[in-house]
Amino acid sequence: MLFRSIGMTLLHLGFDILNLRRITADCNTLNRGSWRIMERIGMRREAHFVKMYRGNSALNHEWCRSE
């Protein structure tokens, strides 16, 4: 419930306060909790990439084959 509330607040900030046209997010598809929260706050899945980052850092830029 807390994360859903945070997500809704961020969407409100982006769309209603900052007047953004689009907000994007990404997560590891194995983390069901993350994508379920994004769907519950009204976001939709538009792509499922075959490759994913290795490790926790998006700055790492090492790619590995998704299994």
C-alpha cells in the first residue's frame, strides 16, 4: 500500500504539477512486485526486452542473456 501511494504521488507530481506528457519506468521482469505496482497505478507494459542488465547498477551497462 505504501509503494502504491508513493507511485500515485509521483504520477500526480509529474502529470498535474510538472505537466509532463509521458512518464516511463523500468524494472526487472522477475520482480513481480515492481511491475504489479506499476500496473496498479495505471501504467502499462509496452515492451519486454530479451536482454537485461547484469547487477543492480544501470551504470554498469553489461548485458546478459535473459533466461
